[in-house]
Amino acid sequence: MDQRDRWAAGDATRRAVLGDDHVDRAAERGTPFTADFQDFITRYAWGEIWNRPGLDRRTRSCVTLALLTALGHEHELAMHVRAALRNGLTAEEIKEVLLQTGVYAGVPAANRAFAVAQAVLEAMPEAVPEAVPEAVPETVPEEGADG
């Protein structure tokens, strides 16, 4: 695959994951100063990494949400919450990714990620199904049992 093919594949993936509107806005805001960076992320991040066969897009979205949360990159997090929904994750799965991240990356990072994700989900009510009753565990841990 040559550089042009890699860019075309990256542009197609970027549009599928982030949406045409986002990609078009990024292109419109482009300047000679940012052109090389846009080319780099389109070819490498979207053309190479997001198109590798080892993980599907849902899994890549989970990893991306966890890393953006852990690293405190909330300016990118809302965009990738929307991308995760486009990639087929549910609001419940996004919640689980953020909870898991909170355990390993820290509660403050997860707290902020929940706030960002909540704002996105509230703006996209079609992405959040009606609430379902919480599952009741079949067994209750014995008192003093480790969790």
C-alpha cells in the first residue's frame, strides 16, 4: 500500500468512526502549519492503526476511551464517546469502560470522564435506551469475604 492508498484508507476509516461532519470541520480549520499533522494522523493513526486486523473497532473504541480518560485528555473524550456509539458500543458498555478505567487510572480521571460522557449521551438521547432494572446477584457474598 503506498502513501496515497494509506491516506485514502485512513480518511475512510476516520469518516466512518468520527463522521463526515467532524472530518470536514477539521479539514476546513486546517492551515499550512497543521497540514502535515493532519496528513500524519490520517495516514498513521487512521490508515495504519485503526485498520489493523488484530482488534475490531468496538474494542479500539474501548481502548481509546480508557486511555483518553487515564491521560486526562477530556478535549478528545467527547468526540470518542460519539465515535464509540458509532462503532456500536452502548451507553452501558461505555459506562463499564469508564468504571474499569477508574479502578486502574484513578477516580478523579474517571469522574471527569463520566461528566464528559454524560453530556454527550444527554445530547444524543437516541443512544440511551430506556433504563432497565438492575440485576440482583444470585448469591450474596458471605460477611467478611474478600471482593
